[in-house]
Amino acid sequence: MTALQQLGVVKTKVRRNSSIHEVDAQNIVPGDIVLVEEGDIITADMRILKSSKLQVNESTMTGESLPVNKNPEPL
């Protein structure tokens, strides 16, 4: 049963106190800087600080079939 529960746990890399930690996505808190790489699952609403040609598949939320460009410009 424990092995099945671990299949549903998504890990995320965050920068806290000048070091990088891997935490369960459900444990992200305001102020965490999340490090995202190709293929990662984005599990929270975030502001982009820095990116290079970032595209996100939002099909599970919007139904849009094409990747959406993202950038760090102010909203």
C-alpha cells in the first residue's frame, strides 16, 4: 500500500535559505523559489523570475492542445 501511495507523490526542487532541497509538491510554501526543468510537473501557481524559451502544456487545465509560451515579464 505504501508503494502505491508513493506513486502519487510529486517531488519539486526548491531553493530555501540559499540551498536546494527536493520536497513533496504539497509542501511548497510562499517564498520558495521553484526550479523547473524540462519534463517537470508544475504543481502550483507561480511567478516566473527567469526563463529561456519556456513553454507549458496546459491541456489538463484549459484543454488547449498546443504548448503556451511563458515569460518573466510583469503582468
